[in-house]
Amino acid sequence: MVDAFVNVSQHEGVPVSIMEAMAHGIPCIATDVGATAEIVNNENGILLEADFSIDRLVHSLKLVKTAQWEKKR
């Protein structure tokens, strides 16, 4: 089982890889760059600030392992 798809790039257009992960019910953790905010939201993933901290990323990874996110898959 895949817990999450993580895309923390600094530059992005419309990330097809994220759309493909979502099509399979995989929660996405991504940076708020380019058009990522158009497809990643609180219902299907976690949107990180462009200059996120490692602690924020670690916290996000822990969140997708919770029961709440298990139901969303």
C-alpha cells in the first residue's frame, strides 16, 4: 500500500504525477507552487508552503498515516 505521494518541487506547472496519484486514491503532499493548489486541497492531500520546513514535512507525513487519512484513500 502507498501511504502518500510527495512532490516538493520548487517550480511546477500542472503536476500530472499528482493527478495520477489522486486517480488511485493516494493522498498527496505537495508544495504550493505553480498550479498545484488547483488540485491539492485538504480533502485529498496537504499543501505545503513553498519554503516549508523539514519539521512541517515530517508532520505532514505523520498525518497521512492517521485513521482520518486511511478513510480518504
